[in-house]
Amino acid sequence: MNTIRQKEKKPNILYNYGISEALIGGLYEGTISFKNLRQKGNFGLGAPGMLDGELTILDGKAYQTKANGETTVLKDDQMIAFSSVTFFEPDLVSHINTFTDQHSLYQIIVNSLVNDNAMYAIRISGNFNYIKTRAFPLIEAPFSVLSSILDRQRIFEYEHTSGILVGYLLPEYLNGISISGFHFHFLSSDKKQGGHVLDFTGENLKVEIAELRSMELEVSSDRSFQQFRFRNKYNEDLAKVGRGY
């Protein structure tokens, strides 16, 4: 990996609409329009209303990759169930000129970062020898939890394509609110291929990283969210401190 070039720091704020645990738990209804979402960021990913495919937000446009493999531009009035966006201004830039796989590239990125518990937005662009993505079809009520309908996801495998991975590396303490670890969506250069990234290999890749300094969380006022039962995350140490013994 080439030496990472430091750029002037720019403000990067992670705006998270919705709670990932609620989405995974079956809250698929769209409750924010893309028109409103894009006021909070021009870069990110998300899930369309009714889980109808995968969203990739790039340069202020939202691209919806559906289960039939078609990728289209989202309209302003279309609704979104969950999304993480930011106004992306990278402060770390590097190039990977040799062949690499997903695991190796992720390890290179982790090794290049100083703060293990920071939030990072990451853009990876270049040539992909192979990339595997997925998208869910439109889901109608009654809704089941996401893990129970994995057999309905559609898998796409592309070879010798160029494009961009849009996503994040988020710390473990955000898991459940968002998704911890690496999470990427793909959009090809011709805007015809996309989806949630499962695996890839590539070369001549440009890696741009923005450390996010703060986070804004907004949740739906929809009745289904108000009544959603989150899992109890009991922490004995916190409980002891709270009760004083």
C-alpha cells in the first residue's frame, strides 16, 4: 500500500436514519423520502421502503439495485426505510496497484488507521476482477425478520467490471444502531450493476477514507417503530454502577 496522503480536515458527520436492529427485525416500511434524506448527505447506503433492493448514494444521487438486477435512479418522492449518509470529504487517500481480495484489502485499511474506535466513511474505486453482490425483492406485509427470508435474496456475480464501493467501517459500539465493521454497496461505472457487497477481488484501486467526527441519529415517528420490541442488552457492569452496588 502506498503512503497515505493527509489532506486538510473537513467536517464529516454520519447521519443515521433508523435503527439497523429494527430493519433486521422486520420494519421495512419507508418513512423518509429521498428528498429529505439527501439534505443530510451525498454519500452512503441504505434500504428502500419495503426492502425493495439495495440503495447506493453517490454524488447526491440514490441508485436502487433491485432483485431482478436492474439499477435505477431513485426519485425524490420515493421512501427509504433505513440509511447512513454523510457529506463525504476524504482526508486519507491511497492506491492499491496490485491484485487484492476483500479480506486482504480490509486488513490493509485497518492497519492504516490510528483510531480503532472511530467511525469511517470509505470509498473504493477502480477495477474489480470479480464482485459478488445481493439484493432483496420487495417484501409485503406481514413482515418476517430478515434472517428468515435469506432464501429470497438474489445473488449477482460480475467479472471484469469497474466501479465504486460506497460504505463504512463502524465501531462495535454502534452495532444495532447501525452495522459495525465493514459494510459496502457497489455501483458500477456505467450505473447498471450494484447491490450489497458480499465478496470481491480487484486491482488498481483508489481508497479514500473520511474519519467521521460525530453522528446524528433520527428515528421514525411511525407507530410500528414506536411499538417495536428491541432486544434487552443487559450490561452487568452498567447495572452495578447505576444501582450503586
